[in-house]
Amino acid sequence: MAGKTRKRFGEVLLEAGIISRKQLEEALNAQKGTRKSLGKILEEQKIIGQKDIAATLARQFGFKTVR
């Protein structure tokens, strides 16, 4: 994976149509000053669930998910 950059978690969520740009921007603003992950912020805001987080992380790192 030398030289290959991985997409950010929020970008993967956007591309998958799971969240909107506005939801991403609001979550990123809410994340500032915290040590929480973007996934945790979105989950607390009831925008995504744990299955969405797991599927997005798998997509981000190139793994397959089990349904």
C-alpha cells in the first residue's frame, strides 16, 4: 500500500450515500474539541448505527463484510 492514500471515513460515508454533506459538516463541527471518532459522533446524533460504522470501516480498508 506504499504511496496509496486511503479515503477518510466521512468521504466513504458520503460516497455510499449514507450521509449528506450537511450531516458530515455538522458532525465534523461537533467533533472539534473532543476525542470522539466521527463514527461515534454520527451514532450519538442517531444518523448512523453500528452496522453502518462496521460496513464503512470495511469499505475504507478494503475488507468484505458478513451480512
